[in-house]
Amino acid sequence: MDKQTIFDAVQQIFRDNFDDEELEITRETCADDIEDWDSLEQINLLTAMEKKFSIKFKLEDVRGLKNVGDLLDLIERMAG
């Protein structure tokens, strides 16, 4: 799966989870950039990505994520 395909899918997951079709993410987007992105929303996002990419995150995988770019890199490695 290429980087653009992963990014496009993650973009749509963010739009669906935050119910905002205009939401635009970048690799630098972090929780501070999106008003409703709290710990519960983080779980919802990760669960949706696990389903979309048929992967299973471990706590140590996601604990150090700083932004969407880190998340995209993790998905790319796991979905390889």
C-alpha cells in the first residue's frame, strides 16, 4: 500500500470521526490542532484505522506518537 493511499484513507477516517468533511490533516497535525481530539477520540481513530488497514496496534506502538505523520509511518510499517 503506497503512502498516498494510506494518507487518503486516514484523511477520510478523520473526517468521518470528527463529522467534518472539510477537515484537512497534514503530517504535522496533532491533537492540539483539532478541538474535539481527546483521549476517547484517539481510541476511536485508532480502532477505525485498525479495521481499515487490518492491523492491530499495541500500546507501545501508539504511546510515542506525536502527530499524524508518526501515525502514517506506523501504519505503513504495519500494513506493509
